[in-house]
Amino acid sequence: MINQLYTVNKNNMLKIFNTLGRKKEEFRPLKKKQVSFYQCGPTVYWTQHIGNMRAMVIADLIRRSLEYLGYKVTFARNYTDVGHLTSDEDEGEDKIEIAARRDKLSPRAAADKYIAVFEQDVKDLNCLEPKFKPRATQYIPQMKKMVQQLLDKGFAYSTDLAIYFDVSKAKNYTQLSGQDLSKNISEKGKAEVSDPRKKNPADFALWFFKAGVHKNALQYWPSDFSSPLAKNGEGFPGWHLECSAMNKALFGPALDLHLGGVEHIPVHHTNEIAQSEAASGVKFVNYWIHNEHLNVDNGKMAKSQGTAYSLQEIKDRGFDPLVLRYFFLQAHYRSKQNFTWEALISAQSALAGWREKILADKQQKKGKINRDFKDKFLAALRDDFNLPQALAIAWNLLKSDLAGGDKLATILDFDRVLGLNLDQIKAEKIPKKILA
């Protein structure tokens, strides 16, 4: 039965579905057995919903899988605390400034508030700490330096309102998204253009001057860039630029893995590639990984409908956060997953069943890791981080007729990836009053 769950990767090579090539590819890191791994983190203007939390758990599972497979992983996840406008395409207002006014806080204090909530959420979900957690506002000098490089190389141009990246100058701009850019450019006249000197609708802002719709920006920095409308070149970086500059500062010009949601493919990640490769002259990311969305009751998660649940709401209903983690394990990262309260109750029951079996096995002396089950578990991980298959293998292990001590040793070994804290399970003590 286990052998029917997946195709064994006979050469023991990890294969990853690379959005760039639209197929599974053998993973070959830039440095042997070392992996540089970056995830687009949250824009910290609100409490993150469980769809965002699914993305964080997916990153954690990929990282744990890589480490289980013998790689040394350097993982970074950023915080966007400036420059992310209400539209990903450079339209609207900075989300952090909206939060600051709503909460009657400074932009820095508002970001601090939601970073603290996020940090507790990922801790509750048992996500390992990243080595780097850069905040965009901490890397303004590096961002300004990259903008200047792009200006010097002729990939960017300045208007009175902003400095833009000229996508017509980029080599293979739509390689990640597969979009027809020529069609976008030909329809320039149909687009709403807030800056009349912007050359193409797809051109994106590297630096917004404190001018025009942003003349009252709360977060801004002086620069060597020039605009007749902005004193001392004051302004703030564009959202797309931030990840590129932070990546370069932390890892250099090239990166092994970059993870983000599928919604980032057509704009954010496409722009990251364009500006990074234009600035450095080398390939930016070798493997692009994109996770699908979490739906609720077969519909899109939405605040207006009260379905953008936070982890706190899950906890308020009496669920252990690790039940939600177990729920996330049941769907592949490239598949959409549908959240319902019934599904979460089912996950709770399943995890309780695991815990009961493990408690029973703990009565026996810990044995040896079973090689047959481990090989199958490894094969599932090597097949594009197929955690649902790995979970099924773990289930089969617990239901097998292996000696309890061997089952215990093997499931605890698997938990290095699953992250369900199975080694911390203890029998509940019955209060003396109940015993009496």
C-alpha cells in the first residue's frame, strides 16, 4: 500500500517543482550541501490570518525537510514595514501608515505591534527560528545603493514623482509569469496612469519621492536622487525593491531557494528577478517555489465575511495550534487547501490518535529507527517535499506491527520534519479529587 503512494526517486536526488521551468528539477545548490533560502514574509499592518500562517508552516516544513536530508540551511524571512501599497502594482497608500492611523500609533510602533503577534503565532505553530529576520526599514542604505546602480546602468529612469524600473530594458522580463508583455505595453493608453511621465504601465517604482499622492508620507528618508518636488530627494523604497536589496545584503547576488505565494508570481517576484539580475548581472534565484492559497468553506478567505481567521481565533475555540499544523500537513504546498471547522475537528481527532499510540509505545524501551519506513519517508520528501505522503507513511508506521520501541524511535525521527512535538507527549494526570 505504501509503495502506491508515490514514485520512488531511485537516484536519491531531491526534486523540486521550479516555477521558473514549470517542472520538477533535480536540486543542485550553489554550494555543496548548503542552502540559502528566503521567504517573502508578512507586511506587518494587521494580525496575519491562517492562510498566511499556512505559508509560514510550509516554509518551516521545507526547511526541516532540507535539514533532514542533510543540508545546512540558512533561512531568512523578512518583515515589510514600509513601501507596500494597498495595490501590489504601485497604487494606493502604504499599508503600514493605514495601520498607524487606525491604531493611533507611529508607523514603527504599529509594525512592532503586529510583528510581536506574528512572532507568537509562528512560535505556537512550532516553526523554527529563521537565522535572519530583516525589516525593510533597516536596509534603506542598501536599497538606495541598488536604485543608483540601476540608474547608472540605464535600467531605471526618474520622474518628479518616482524612480522607475524600465521593464522594456529587462532581459526576458516575463520568464517567471509567462505573461505577454507586448500586449500590456500596446494597451498603455487604456491603463490608469497616476504619473504621466511613466513610460510603460508595467514599469514599477524603485523609489517614491515624497511628492504627489505621497507628499504626506509618514515614513521617508533623504537620498541623493533628485526631484523638484521633494526636498533632499526624500522618499521611500518600492516594495519590490526591498526583497532584492535584503537578499543581496544577506546572501549575495545569487540565491538557491525563494518561496512565496502564487499571487506573487506575476508582479512581485517577476519584478524581483528583473531588478536583481539587472543590478548584478547574474541569475538571481535558481529555484522558485510557490505555495497555493487556503480557502475557507470552499471560498476565498475574506475579512468582510468574517472568514479571515487568526490563530488566536483557533485557540479561542479550544484548539491546540499543533492541530492546525497537522491540518496543514494534509495538503501539498502546490495544492489549494480548504479549511472548515469540521476538517479541523477531524485533524484534532487524528492527532489525538497519534498521541495515544505514541504514549502506549513509550511504555516500552526505545528501539531502533526502522530502515524500510525511513527510506519511504525520505523518498516522499525528495519528491518535491510531498508532506501528505510522508504523513501517510507515518500513519502506516503507527498502525504497523513493528515493536513499540522501534515505532517510537522511528516516529520521533520523522517528527524532526513534521514538527508536532511528539517527544513532549505526556500522560495527563488525573486530579486527586476526580480519583476520589
